[in-house]
Amino acid sequence: MADPSAVMADPVDAIGDVGDPEGARRRRYAAEGGIRLAVGLVLLLLQLLLWYDSNAWLQVIATLVAFFGLVTGVGMLIRAAFGSHTDPATWMSVAWLAVLLFFVFLQVAGFFDSLDADFQNREQPPKFTTDEPLGTDQLGKSILTQSIRGARVSLIVGLGAVTIGLIVGTVIGLTAGFFRGPTEGVFNIFTDALLAFPALILLFSIVAIFGGSGEGTWEVMKITLALAVLSIPTVGRLARANTLTFAAREFVTAAKAMGASNRRIIFREILPNVSLPLASYAFIIVAVLIVAEASLSFLGVGINQITSPTWGNMISEGRDPNLLEEAPHIVFVPGVLMFLTVLSLNRIGEALRAIWDPREAKL
């Protein structure tokens, strides 16, 4: 029921709000989103112009609050523009990954490529008005350049491992789900054995089998293969579960009645339907593997920071309590980048799962 005082104050607007609740919500989102965006911009400008020489923790807190205002404000403005049922988190996640890929391509093209040490500018705090907007590390190397390289390595490892896991896991999952019987029994033993091992211990073992720390490309390939082995049982079980769902459908029964071979049924009838749910879960698995790679680098058994900076070994560099107090940006910057990337991948994966997963469909 409309507020009587609001009706008496402005009866036309009050009647319009009752008759058009979506329009009222959009106006409310526009007003609140504009306020949050303005507050975020003001705090960011204060950080850029006045607080860049202040305490490092003050800069971190101000930047966090500023970005919270910017992100939530933009989200509300998106809802105001496209409707209250729009999911701004998914669109902002896509935008973040697009920006990240843009900087990775710039790094591949030769930009942000210098890792030269500058001992005269060690542990410089973030100063957005200088050549090093994200500061420098203990050796005076650019945090921005290392973070972009870390994004490149994380995406290569995550996407490479998931690609291998999808190919192998999908094939064995389809085979087990379609033929059942002894094939399914062998599949269950294989996946149960892999899943029974603690993930980090299994990764340590695989890395040890492939040898100690290597150089450059071999290090990245070694970690990618190790994480691919870790992803195979998960992908295989997802493929098997979806195969069991589609194998009982009418179109598979019709294909069998028409004399189609098992190979044709698996790869022409079932695989196209299984691939969509697997693609949605692949985003979530990539996020998990990025965290796993960072964990290995943090523990010192992953990629060497000297040859290939990653988010994990950048965080490991700044874990000293004294350094964390004096230069928190060394940990804060790669940590936030990894957090935003993993959050974005999870959000996109959940959105796609809601669309493509047959178990979510309302039959």
C-alpha cells in the first residue's frame, strides 16, 4: 500500500510507483548506484592525489572501500539500465576477464615485459601518479609487470590443465556411463583411487615424478600436467553422471533401434548434450586449478619466481611479517587479482550451469 503522506505530497508520482514497480526499482537503483559510484570515485581520487605518501595500510583500506563503492555502484546502474532481473555480477565478471586477457595480450606483444631490478626504488608503495602505479617489490621490480605475467601463467596453466582433463575425463566418463558393467567398475576404482589422495600430496608426488624445478616452459608444462591429472577424475565423474542422464532419453533409444553403432551414439548423440554442462563446470574447475597452482608456488614447489613470476610465488615473497607490515602491497596486489579472477570464473560457471545443466531444467 502506498504511503498516504507520499500520495498527498505528489499523488502523480505515488500512483506511478504503484502502477510501475519495476520503474520505481530502476529509479532507486539509479539513485543509490550513483551515490556509491560517486563515493568510490572521490575515495580513489583522494588516494591518487593526497594519500599516496601516507601509511600503506591506509592506502589499502581506502582502495578497498573505493573499489567496493565503484563495483556495487556500477552493478546498481546496470540494473537501473537493463532491469532489476539483470545479473550485474556475471557481466562484471566477463568484463574483468576481458580486461585481464587484454593486458595479457599486451604482455605477449612486448608491453609490460621488463623485470629489471631497481635497487634504488625497493618496496615502493603504490603511487598511481608514477610509472609504478602498483609499487615495487624487495628487488625494485615492478609489481604491475609481475602481476600481468602471473595472470598469463595462471591462465595458461588453468586452461591447459582443464583442456587435457576435459579430453581425457570426457572420453572415459562417456565410455563408463554408456557401457556400464565392468567398464564402469574400472572407472570407479580409478577415480576413487585418485580422489582418495589429498590433493596437495598428490600434486607433490606428480611434480616429484616429473623431476625438480626446471626452466621456463618446462616448469609450466610440468605444473599443467600435474593439475590435469588432478582434474581428470572430477571431469570424468561429471561426464559419466550426465551420460547416464542422456543415455536413457528417447533419441538414444531411437538411434539404437535404427541400428546406429555405439561409437555414433556416443559421439554424435550423447557428446553434444554432455559437452554443455561440462563447459559450464570447466570455468569452476579452472578457478580451482588457479588456486592450486598458486598454492604450489606459495609452498615453493611450483614455478620458480625468477624465471616466471606467478601470483602464488609473489604472495610467498611477501609473507615475512616485517615486510607484510612495511609493504603490504606485495601480497595485497596479486592476492586481489587472484581473488577477482577466481570469483569471476566461479560466477560465470554458475551462470552457465543454471542454463545448461539438465538437472536444473524444469521438465
